Amino acid sequence: MADILVSASGQIARVGETGAISPDTLRIDVSGLAVAPGFVDAHQHLDKTGSLKFASNPSGTLQGARDAFAAFARGVTPGDVAARAARTMARCLSRGATAIRSHINVDKDAGFIGINALCDLRADWADRLTLQLVAFMIPHPRQDYEWLAANIDAAAERADAIGGTVAVAEDPARYLDILFASAARHGKPIDLHMDEHLDASRHRFGLVFERVRRFGMQGRVVLSHASVLSAIPDGEFARISDQILELDLGVITLPAANLYIQGRGQEVLPPRGLTRVAALARAGIRIATASDNIQDPFIPTGSGDMLEIARWTLLAGHLHASELPLAYGMISHVPAGLMGLGANYGLHAGARADMVINDCEDAERLVAGGPDKMIVLAKGRPVSEDAAAA
Ligand SMILES: [Zn+2]
């Protein structure tokens, strides 16, 4: 590959061709280098990011994190949300993530402060970053379903998808009905925090599958975490996996969160806490991997580097060396598909010119060790240096 031509509107005009170009077309010489499409981080929490020092979680548990953030959210301002989110967005962009989907709490504690602030950022950053927002309707505090039902449509209007956290709902059937009905009313997809526990006796897959069929949401629902699948016996897992495939549901594994939060208190043979990454991927299910939280009470670490996340997924998900390309797909075309980016994503003519130009000879090496040199382009413009300085 020698040249990539980028149109004035920031789309790829031609790849690998030379010849005459119009004056407003940008020619990028990539000879001797490899080009990957921009990485896709399909699951973050930009309303929470960077809040670690204000919301500590000494227990390191999920409930500890939820309580710490709920208390913090009651005093948060729009300016604070925007500043923390923008810093993380800039770091992610500088490391090659040109599309991010973020869940944003909408509940009695956070109200609409987070989602309103992120709506503004989504518009302000549209020339650099494809940002999708999930209205994360939390059954918390006090499991106030009336509040959720009364406010979900206003949240859905602002968001790109509807989300929630199924395992903490005390009335999951009623809760899921609220989410699915709103998604159907607004024609929006659903992205669920399915579970973050390893208790095989309580999972909610059947309730979700029934609603996917009832509301005709096949191909439009993503199940995040799904950690409990690693605790479920093989026969039952196979039945659930078959349903996920049949209904064309996506799965997003979040290794940082699972490694950090799951298995607290289990001193001997602590579990990895991830879903059955290898089995799901080999079954042909669309499974992506993502950052989840970055430097907040849920996960104290996080750099926004999707190559790091892909590496952890391969190791913690017990993939093989031969599956390095699969891990690469989990931060590129698979999450792009789950986010519905369609023809805007990729390295073909007409796609957004979001790309990671690097000195790795193939995708395997990119995931395995990362590049020594890397330039990130967003809509054809370099953003790595700018973002790093932000
Ligand atoms: Zn999450």
C-alpha cells in the first residue's frame, strides 16, 4: 500500500492507488507502513471516568463501587463531568480509538446531568470521534421503577441506545419490560449489563431472550459482561449460546472489570471472572472486548489503549496464539458492527478516514506487542499529537 487519498469531507477516497487527484484531496503516503482502521471501544463509562480520587472503593467490590459512585454523583456538576470525560476521550483518541460507546447513568442520583453533558461532547467532538451514548437506566436507589418508567423516554431521546443492569434488578421482568418497551418506541438498540457475578443459580438470559423475540429486537441487543456464563455447566451453557447465536445477539467482554472485581474474598484459585470468551467466539457469536471503566471506583486503572485490552482478552480469555487475529477483530470490525457503524467503518472508499498508521507488519504483531511508531488519523486529520497534549 502506497497512498491513501482522503476527501475534503474526511472520507477515504481511494486506497493503494496513485494518479491525479483534485486539489482539495489529501494524499497520505503510507509506504512501508501498515494501516488499521481506528479502534472501537464499545463499552465505557465516561460519566464516571477519572473519579477515583473523589469516590474511593476500599472493598474493591461491585457494590462498593456502585455505592461510592452514587454518593459522588449526587454532588457532581455538568462542568466536572465534561472535563473528566473529555480528558479520557482525548487519551483514547491519541491511542487509536476513534469510536466509543459510553453508558451514562440516568437515575435518581445522577439525574440527567451526565447524559446532558455527554450529549454536548458528542456534538462538539463529532469531527474527531464517533461517540455513542447509552442511557444507562439504573434500578438504584430503592429500585424505583416508577422513576425509571417516567424518565426513560426523555433519556432515550438523547441516547443512541438503551441500557440497564439486569442482575441488580429485584424485579427483572418488570425492569426489562420498561427497557425493551422504550427501545421499541424509539427504534433504538439495547445494550445491557447482563451480570457481574459468578452465581450460576441466578441468571436472566431466559428473560432477555423472551423479550428479544416479543419486541422483535433480533440483531439489535448487546449483552455486556455475561460473566456468569463461565460458572454455568456445559449443557446449559450450550443452550444459552445457541440462543445468543440464533437471536444474533452481541456479547462484550470487559476483562479489566472482571479481573478486578470478580472473585473478591476467594483466596484459593480466584476466578478470572470473564465470560466464556473462547467458546463464544469459536461458536461464531459476535463478541467484542472493551475498556469498561477507566480510573474510577469500579476499575482504578485504564489507559484507553485498546491494544492493551485486546492483549488482556487473549490472556484472560484463554485464547490461543493462533487467535491473535480474533483478538484484533474484537477491538475493530466486531464492535464496529455491534455499534452499527456500517459502511462508515473500515479502510474502503467511502469510509470515514479513521485509521491507525503503524509500523507492525500485521495485525498479530499489532496486538501482541504494539507498534513503536503510530499515527492516528480521525476523519483524515492527525490527532495523536494533539490529543496527547490536551
Ligand atoms: Zn460497564
